[in-house]
Amino acid sequence: MKFSDLPYSRAALEELTARLDQITAELESAPTPESALEAVLKKDKLTRELATQADIAYVRHTVNTADEFYNAEKDYYDEAMPLFEENVQRFGKALVSSRHRARLESELGGLLFGNTEMSLKTFSPAIIEDLQRENKLSSAYVKLLASAKIPFEGKELTRSQLIFYKEHRDRGTRKRAYEADAGFLNLHKGELDEIFDELVKTRTSMARKLGFDDYIQLGYYQMQRNSYDQNDVARFREMVCSKLAPIIAKLKAAQAARLGLDALHLYDDSALFPDGNAVPKGTPDEIFEAGRRMYGELSPETKAFFEYMLEHGLFDVLSRPDKAGGGYCTYIPDHEFPFIFANFNGTTGDIDVLTHEAGHALAAYTARGVRLFDLHSPTYEACEVHSMAMEFFTWPWMELFFDDAGKYRFGHLSGAFSFIPYGCIVDEFQHIVYANPNMSPGERCEAYLSLEAKYRPYLQFGGTPFYNEGRRWQVQTHIYERPFYYIDYCLAQTVALHLWAMSQNDFKGAWDKYLSFLTRGGSMTFNNLLESAGLPSPFSPETFDAVERSVSAWLEKEGRSHAV
Ligand code: ZN
């Protein structure tokens, strides 16, 4: 069956709530381990049903936002889902305190129980109002950034349309684009300060109501960090700062020399070559066709995956009127369908969908056999290994997408590498902010500037309004919307770079490790997934050093060949 033919009927929350409460009662009074297991499996079935219907409604809403029916369905789930949470928590309590727990754990593994205990610590009815307030503030932030209509060279642009000019090969254009962006942001900096200040206070208040000293530990639990803690993350950042940052500074000095500049300004950071970065070729249809060929050749697994996606109509990637913006990958459990949504427009972003989002989709497809839906997908850093590593495994096919694929590969690897110190800035900033919830907006910006100086001393901010006040973090949406979600990308990138280095000498060996990492879905913690796939931990100094050596050697060599 194709996605478009899937039947849909609203998962009515009242009915589901009643069923869930019934299952919870069965688990609580289960006379035998077998009957307790049966209750857990019933709950799993219910979770899948709800996710299936809510996801179908969401996808159908985004592929045609003019469809009134699915608009209303999406609104229904947005409102109803949070109300369901209390009942889910009650089931969780029954699960972790079940007298059959030992037998259940030996049948299902311990992770479900550990994760449930963690999520129980993050919720109490006392914080419902705070959660609603947090959602409202996040939405106000998203709305504010989306409202931008920025006058630029006779046109009116959104912030995402402006990116093209911020990365333009002509330096003057880049500078003007940043200034235009700053013009809009400057007008709204008071609001940006206020929304964030409220968010920090709301999150801190939630944490205290739940018995935490500050928001940091609650944030870690919300991200389900179940195999490393704040100290591990601090040590990782320290390695980045002491070992990686100096190497990046050297590569950036070489970049400045290639561009004929004394120093790199904020608006020069992404300009790698004086004659411009790599530009993709082909129409959106041709790019998609090249993707089919690439996955057909890459491995038997990707060939089967891509054909499965086509057979069931699980791509919607071409732009159309009334389609929602952006791109995503989701998974519809009852039908075992990953779904990739995008808006191809003939830019490098299209290639990213075909590599990054397809990595997520391949992972969802490969983990179809995982028994419990709650363990189908792992924590976010592991998910980003799925996608970021796929970006590198597709390297040998980049000639299909670029006239100058060498330039693309250089830009991709150096971008991935120099991203890590930036990601650490974002992460350390949030630790500082939530450890000191009474900082003033001005103090937060000062802290941000000092982190830029610590991790990216080569980057100049002078002269560009807004950014020169230490406000770059205010356009990093995760900081407002998804607290503590960022170090995930740095950890994942380190693992992806390790796989890249391996694939340079032994493509098949690296690919097999990657597939074995995917197969286990979310049935293990991040660290255990790595170990069981024979992959090293990004927290290990030896791994970190080895990755850093291979990447910098490759970039130095290739950078010289690109010298002008
Ligand atoms: Zn991703």
C-alpha cells in the first residue's frame, strides 16, 4: 500500500485514555509475570496506534496545508496530546514499581525501565502551567523570527531566503546581507531578551518544583541522557577547546589566506574559496534521480531501502504551492513506513536531504524489527550519527551532484570539523545561563562573547551591529526551543568523522559497523550502541585525537591543492 492510500481515523484521546487506564490497572494487579508482560505489550500497541494516526495527520497536513480536514486534525493532536501525559506517567509508575519487574527486565531489557524512571522525574501535575507557559514563549520566539521581512537589494526576504546572500561569493554582498539581518534583529532585541529571560525563569521554576537545584539536571533528564553526565560533557568540551580549537584556528588562517584577507569576519566564515563554494547541478527531478542511482550502488541495504520508499510513496520532496516549508523525516509505526518530506529548490540543501534525512529514514527502516516502539529510536546523539555518517558514506557519488565534487567534499569536511567548537559554545553557554538564572540579558551576552573568544578566537564580530554585542546565540533556535539539545550534534559528528576516516581506507568495514549500529534502533544507550557496533566513544581522548589527526591531515593536504 502507498502512503497516500493509508486509511486514517482520529485516535480519540478520551477512548485511548480509558484504554490506557485499564491497561495500567491490569499491570498493577497482574498475578503473573506473563500477564504483566501482556499489559506492557498492550500499552506498546496503543502507543503505536496513537503515533500512527497522529503522524499520518501531520504528514498530510504538511504536504497540503490548504487541506482543512487535516489542519483540524493536527490542531486536535496538538491540544490533546499533553493531556494524555498524566495517564502515561501513571502507567510508567506502575511499570517501574511492578512486582514482576525483574522478570520483565530479563524479557525486555533494562533500558525501558531506566528511561521511564528518568521521565517520571521530569513531570508532576504541579508544572503543567509552567510547561504551557514554556510552549507559549517558544512559539512567540518562532513567530518573531518567522515574521521577518527584510528589505535587501530591492527585494523583501525572509531570514532563510537571506542565507543565499549571507553565503554569497562576493564579500560586499555577504556583509550587506548580515547587516540587513542585523537591522531586523536589532529592532527586536528587547523582545528576544525578554522571551529568553522568561524561559530561563520558567524552566528554573519547573526544576525547583520537581526538587532540582537548577534546570541543568532536569534538562539532561528531559533529553534522556542515560549514559553520560555533565562531567563527561564538560571533559568533552575541554578536549575541543584545548586540542581542536587551535587546529581549526590554523585551518581558518589558511582559509583567510585563500580569500586574500587578514582576518575572517563573521560573514567570511562559510566562504571557503575565492571563486565561490561548490554549486549543485541539475533540476530537482534530476537530483532525485541521481539519489536513486546513488543508493542503488552504495549497498544492497540502501538499494532495498530506496526501492521500499519509492514503492510505498514515502518521499514528498518536490516543491509545490500549499506545501509547508522545511524538511523532516518521520516514521509511521503501524505500517513500518519512514517518510521524507522536503522542498527541493536546486541548492546544496537538496543534496543534504538525500544524504542526511535519508540516513534518518534508513535507520528507522532498519530498526523495524525492534520489539517495543519506545525503543525503536535511540537518543538524539545516536540519531544524528545515523544522518551525519550517511553524509560521508555518500561521498563517492558526489560527482553525480556537483561539477566540482572536490570542492564540495572539502567544504563538507571542513564545515563538519569546525562545527564542533561552535556546538560547544552553544552547550557551555546554556550551562552558564541555567546555573546562574538571575544573570541580566547584558551579562548573558558578555558570557557569550567570552565563549566565542575561547573556542573561535579567529572570528571577528566588529562592525556588524547586533552580532558585535554578543547576540549570535539569539538566532540559534535550539537555545530557545530545545534546551541542551546541541552537544548531541558535536558527539555525533565526532563519531561520524571516525566513520569517515575508517571509510577512507576500508569502506565496507566502516559501512558494516554503521549498519550494525542502526539495526539495534534504540534498544541500548548511546554508549552501549557504540560499543556493540565496535565503534569508539567520542568521550575517549584516544578517539578524539585520532579523528582530529586524520581530518586535519586531509584538510591540510586538500587545502593546499585548492590554494590560489
Ligand atoms: Zn538530523
